[in-house]
Amino acid sequence: MTTKFENVEVEKQKNILNAALKEFAEKGYEQASTNQIVKDAGIGKGMLFYYFTSKKKLYSYLVDYCIDILEKEYLERVDYSHTDLFERLKVISKVKWGFLVKYPEAINFISALFLKNPDQLESELNKKFQAIQEKWTAVLYEDIDFSLFRDDIDSVKALEVVQWSIHGYEESLKRRFCDQVISEIDYEIYFEEFYEYVDVLKTVFYK
């Protein structure tokens, strides 16, 4: 966090962050207006650039901020004691829903980043984002109880099929979301849909 912005009172920081996250999420980096951000945040434009010096630095800060809270408020809050793969997937989705409720603007920004602005990340932020993704993959499948899988199938190959299925579902969501306003998406519908697919996979692969 920049020293200048760090010294701002917490509520004011929250207003600025949410206004900026919302604007970038809805319009993308190029079309986002700093005039709209300062209007929504209730501050002067000079103050915004006093804190961040440029639109690009503000955007980079938001990416870094979202990566940090994604790790602390999402990945670190998942109960990985569940050795049942499919129950773990459901638990993870519940934590994700809590994250969505607590940080709606942040999750909208992250979603828009994946869908519309994949090339806006600077190299260091890209590395950090990739590290988060690698950590996510590692903890998602760590210490899974393979004895729950049917005896007549190769459990390792079954796990790969589950991974491909999850990836395919995520890609399907990206295509469905690409023309929508991120902030207007009802995520709860898709969590329910996700549970249904998880139950199908569980029925197919478990004893």
C-alpha cells in the first residue's frame, strides 16, 4: 500500500477503492473514467492522483490489493481437512460465496480482469497472480482420499477428468459472462448449478 494512501482514514480508503474497482470492472482499463471514480468516491481528482500519481498505478494497485485479499480472505479460509474431493469442492464454493458477499466490487474486478483485461497485468503482478493460481491447484487436490473412488476405474485418471470438467465449466462461464455487466450477474444461480455438476461427477466416480 502506498504511504500516502495508507495515511487516509479507513472509510475514505474503502470509498475510493470501491469506486475504482466498480469503474474498472464495468468499463475495462481503457474506458474507465477517473472523473467518474472521484465523483463516486466523493473526492477531488487532484487527491486521487496525489495518492496514486497515474491511472495505470491505480489499476496496478487494485490488482495487487485484490490478489492479497483473494489469498487472505478466500484461499486461507478454506477447510482443507475434507478428504472427499467433491465435498471439498462444495466447501470451497461456500467460502467463495462468502467472499463474494463481503467483497462484491473486488470479485467483480477480478472476474472482469479474467474476462476482459488479461493483458493489463504488469510482469510482477502476473507472476503473483500465477503463484496464487498454482497454490489454488495444489491445495484443491492435496490429501484427497482416493479410496472413495470406484475400484474399477483409475482414480488418478478420474481426478484428471474432474479437473478437465471444472476447467471446462469455468470456460463455459467465461463465455456466458463475456457480454454481461459483471456487477449484474447473479452468482448464486451458478453456484447451485455447480453443485449439480459436482453431484453428477460424484455419482459417476465414487463407489
